[in-house]
Amino acid sequence: MTSCLEKYAAETVAEVNAISPAEAARFHGRAGIEFVDPRPAEAIAATTGIIPGARSISIAAIEAGDLPPAFEDRSIHVIAACQGGPMGARAARELAKLGFARVSYIDGGTEAWLTAGLPTIR
């Protein structure tokens, strides 16, 4: 039996573009690209850490449109990553609703990023 939460997660994932850690790494550090981690700071520190240069912006702040000045330009490409993927997908979907033309999330989140041999900051 599928729970409402599982159905919501599946619908969210279907609405946004998933990219692999390798693909995300090719974008890392480029101008016009912002990485976002929507997890609470405690969760980031207690689990996988954060992708270097990623901004920690809570899912509540994203949903409220409370974003740093770097996000005023809606043409930037925003890549979201949480620990395993679903919250990153949710953040990407919310960013798309805010008018960002290019949003993605890392399939498998920072766990997949680490498995691919890429660094995080703890």
C-alpha cells in the first residue's frame, strides 16, 4: 500500500529534472550555477555534509521565496541536493514554481555524490 507521503514524493520527482552526481559535478563551480541543500543544518552536519559551495536554504525558506540576493536572477541554473534525493526534488520543484527556468536535483542526493567520490564539507 502506498502512503500519501510516498505518492507525493513520487509526483514531485516526476515533475523535476534529475541529474547524476557526475553531471552535477560538471556544473560545479561554474558561473550562473547555484547549488542548494534544503536540509536543516543539524541534518547536514549529522549525515553526509554539504557539497562545497552549496547554500543551505531551508525548504520553508524556499517555499516562502525567502532567497539570498544571488537568486534574484531567475535565469540561473539551480541544482538541489539533500541526503538521498526526495527533499532535493521538492526544493527543485518549489524553485521552478518561483520562476527559475533551469532547476535540477541530484538523483540520490549527497549520498550518491559521495559514492561517486566527490567531496562534501562537514
